Amino acid sequence: MMMSMKRVLTILLVLMAAVSIFAGCSKSSQTDSKDAKVLYHAYYSEPYVTLDPSTEQSNGVKILYNVYETLTHYDDQSGEVKPELATEWSSNADATEWVFKLRDDVSFHDGEKMNAEAVKKSIDRTIALGKGAAYIWDSVESVEVTGEYEVTFHLSYSASVPLIASAGYGAYIMSPNVIDKDLEWFNEGNDGGSGPYTISAISARAVTLSAYENYRGGWKDQQYKNIYIQEVSDSSIRRELLETGEAQLASDLTQEDLSALSKEDGLTVVPADSFTNIILMLNTKSEPCSNADFRKALAYAFPYEETVHDVLKDNAAQSRGMVPTGLWGHSDDLMQYSCDLEKAGEYLEKSGFVNVTVTISYMGSDVAYSEMLQVYKENLTQIGVNLKLLNMDWDAQMALAKSSDPDDCQDIMLMKWWPDYADPAGWFTPLLMNNKDSAGYNFCYLDDDVFGEENREAVRLTATDKGAAEELYIQMQEKILDECYMIFAYNTMQYYVISNTISGVYENPAYQTCIYYYEITTN
């Protein structure tokens, strides 16, 4: 394929940047020149929002996942929680006290030993800051050091701490030396992790990771000791980087680019299970979306089948409820809305709203969103509703969605969501609870009394009666669908395109967008 001069220059600049990082950055001096082979991950968006392990709740998880570690880890193959920094754990009868035994062979990147004191300080810091996914620790009254390598969690109500501690957000353990550091310090590329990689260089659009030579797992010649993750927002440029061999790894490509790359001899398309879904959150505090019949009109006008079959070429599945297939709390018996313009018109007439305009905010960098919403706009036009498309970056969407007056917010917010940990609470708490109990993504603006007590009860039951918790989560989804607080568009299917020169690329759906680079080797 012939590339334009602009794209050629872009690629050259990318590679020059990568080379200069390893040649000129003082932090990379820990990596010998013989280890200078680089795994280049061309990423579709900015690689991080922040790099503070206590507060990041966005793209930066892919960096933190490789730099920091958690007490436990969710195994998507078995559906069980496995040891990581903890070796074993136990609880009392009502799951309000949990004792964790810790590994005694872990050191942080600054040389400090990982022990119970470090665990306590890390969790205490995250709780005290109260940002990002700190809500996951809501049940924790205190963390007590009960031995050099033993820590006890005292809870105010029953909760599954082993599951919570496996979270990809808000559960990282860090060196005691960084507890008092601020956001600026972390965003300068400093870290306090114990994982296989350290952050060796950083810019607004790229992060370089280098091997932590003292990592307890050791290093083999076939592993990559240098990882370069850079934002390359244009799918066609990511495609060209893969085709020319400059990049070995990319995802979130357009259907056209994915199809073309699947035919390349030197590349392989790797599917990945996903717990990610696309949700349209309706502003229930402002007319016309405050009206349940109007919300149902919107739901029946949405092009579910066209989106899945025509826009996404069957590389997605229509959602059935909030919890995606493959995770407990999902039910195939939940109702699905379908595109039915006759029903949409009937509900619109019942609502009493005619010739109205509604706004929807979305990230236009995803071509599928734009195509899907054009079809949606045409459908709504047919029933007498005008859809105004607000193509915005994420920061602008958040600013609009958090306006103090609901009437100033968008009517519909298009969200891509995956859980903070492998539990239905990863959707229900941040998306349905009001801001005092959640991370602040309740863009339906529901009051806490709508789902608050049921949600808290489900979290408690998860530790003592998981079956009852699942029933409660399904009941809450039935209520969401009945009131149409949200429109569940589709569950995503994730695909990576990788060079045949590497192997070991795997994405655990509980850690969406994360690749554990330590497991990638050269062929």
C-alpha cells in the first residue's frame, strides 16, 4: 500500500521518538543496550489520564497493570480469584473480617520490601483520597497490620475483599516512599510499583516501560524489556504501522482495516473476550428524558440490528441488560428492546412531546459511533424527534455531563464501560449511585433512593450468598429496562492485530484494554 507523505513522516517521527527515548533518557540507563529491542504498541487513544495508582480510572490502567500489583488477581478462565501479592486469605462467618497472608519475596522498584505496612498504607491512601475507584473500599472500616506479612481488613458490612482486591483500578499496592507523593509526581513518570516494569519515559501521548531487573519472576532472552505505548488515533495509520512492521501490536481498528489486516501473511487477528458494553445514559432530571414514555420512544427508535450487522459487521452483539455475557449477574431471560418505529411513535405520542430536539454526546474518534448515530438520527427524524450530535473528546464530555444544572447537561451520553473489577457492582455502583457513593458516572442522574439500598445489599450478599446477590442484580436490571433509564446498545468484541514475530498477547476481560507485556515473547 502506498502511504501519503504525511503518514510516512508520522511513522518516522514515532520511531525517532522511540529510539531517542532509549538512547537519551536517563531513567532508561537501567536497561543494557543488548536489551534494546522494543515492543511497539500503537494505541488508539491517549495511554493514560493520570498515573496515580490510587486515582486513575481510565486508559492508564494498561500502564498501572504492568507497573503495580494487587493482592489478588481475577482468573477469567476459572472465574476465581487467585493469589498475587497475597498467598492466602480467610474470613469470619459473616465476611466482615478478612485476614490476608502476604508474600515475603517482593520488593518495590525503589528497593523497599513489600509487607503488611505497605499494604495498609496503600489502601489507606486510596480510601483517603476518595477519587477514581476508591468506592470499591466503601465497606472497609480499617486495615490493621497483624504481622509483618499479615494484614486484616475490618468491614462495616459483609463484602468480598478478595474480589475487590483484584480490581484493575484503586487496588494497587505501592511503596511506602510514594504514599505522600502528589499527582504531579506520578505524572512526571515516577512510580512506586512492584510489577515487572518501571516507567522510564513519558509524554502526553506516549509512555515507555523498561524492565525492573529485580522482578521476582526473572527475565528470559525472549521477553521484551522495553515497551513503547503511543497514541496513534488514526486507524489507517495504525494499520500501516502494522503492515510495515514498525508496530507489533494494535487494536480498535475500523472494520475495513481489520478485514484488510486479516489477509496479511505476517499478521494475526487475535480475538479477546470482553466485558465492555456501549450504553446510552438518559438524563432523567431534565425534559424530555425525564419522561419514561419519551425514554421508551428513544429506545424503540435505536438501530440495534443495523448497528451490529451493518455498522460493526457482526463484530458485536446486542446487549441484554447491563451485565455482559460471561459474567455472573448476566441473564439471557432479560427483555431486549428492538428497533420498532411504530412503537416508538406510540410512546412518543403518550409522552406528549412533539418536535423536540435532544442532544447526545459521544467520542467521534470511534467511526462506528458516528455511523451508528447517523442511522439513529434518521430513525428519530421519522417519528418527529431531532437528534443533535455532539462530537466531543472525553474531557469535554465529562465537563458537560457534570454541569451543575441538569438542563445544561446532554440529554443522552454515549458511554463505553467496563468494570473496575469482575463483579456486577462494577456497573451498578459507579453508574447508578449518586456522587456521594460513586465515582461520579451516574449520568442518568438518578437519586440514591432509586437503587441505593438494593445495590448495597447486593454487595453485602456477594460475600455470603452469591446466588441471592445475582438474583438481586437481575431484578435491578429488570427495573432499569422497565423504566428505560438507559439504552443498552451492544456488547463489544475486542480484536488485536499482532505481528507473527511475537506471541503471548492475551487480554483478560476483567482488565479491559490491558495486555500483560511480561508474557509477550519474540518467536
